[in-house]
Amino acid sequence: MPNSSHPPQNPNQSMPAAANLKPPNEFHQDPEDAFRQRWSAAGPAPKPIPHGAKNDPRYPSPRRLRRALAFVVDLSLHVGAAAAVIVAGNGRVPALGVVAVLAWLTASFLNRVIIQAVVHTTVGKALFDLRAITPDEGRFPTFGRLAKNSLLNLFLVVFATLSFQGDGAWLADADNEFLRAVRRRDIERNAHRPNSATPT
């Protein structure tokens, strides 16, 4: 017995065409897809070179030895302030160790933040013709930036002392916060030069 729910098919009757059905076109391409392909082929835009980086051609003057010597001078001044407190207050100042640490921090803040905010250099950097600049803009750092950089350096010293991890990858994000010490003559020569892109 035939199934009454399905009417008999007529072999001579053609099926209706589906609505909005377009023939495939192998040469058709969505404009948005073409734009994305061109963007992927070109790749991301090159990142600017941080001011004062090793591969920055705007600051070609050698400065590695100068920075090391300037660091030694500045550190000697900070430690010397603490040592002077210990010598002067031996047996007469309670909690001498705490006072010595405070003297060290005070000397460091005076040299690296206050003095550097005024003349753009510390005592040690000044002796070796160095100036501090920001890596992102190549400008002299403000008082707030210097204070932030000083606290960041203090945090890194404490962290390195207490941490037993040898992996330094976590420093990558903080690298742009550190100031760069460059030669004064390079700053004067490149004062109006734009921030070039990283060579590929």
C-alpha cells in the first residue's frame, strides 16, 4: 500500500531552484579577507628602538666603562654616608644599623632623584660626562620618573637578594622603565632627531 504522507513523484517534473543560490566563483574574494591577507604578509609595524639602547645609532659614543665608573662613584657616596653614620655614632646612637640604612637611602635619594631632577645627572655621571634620559622619549626624566625608577631599582635589589630563581625573563617588561645613561654630546647632537624604528 503506498504511503499517503508522500505524494508520488513525477519524473518529468523538475525541482525548483533554491533561493539566493549563486554559482560558485573561484575568482571571488571577500575584500576583508584580502585586507587581512595583505596585513598578515606585511607583518606588524617595527617597534621603535629605545633611546640609549645598544643598537641605537643616535648615541654612538662609547659609554660602557663610563657608566661602570659612574656607578662605582655613586655607590661609594651612598655607602660612605652609611659608613660615616656608623663611625660617628658608634656606641652613642641606638639602633645604629637602622640609622645607617636610613642614611644610605637618604644619600641615594638626594643624589639620584633630587640632584638628578635639577641637573639631569648624578655626581658619578657628571664626572664622566653622562646624562640620564628616558628610553621611550629620550627626554630628561622628571622628578616623578626618577622617584619611580629609584623605587624600582630598590625593589629589584631586594628581590634579587631574596629570590633564588635564576630566570631573568621577568625583567623584560620592566626594562623600559630603567633610565639610560648616555653621553652629553650625543644628546646635543640628536636633540631633534626622531625615534627611528628597529632595523629588520
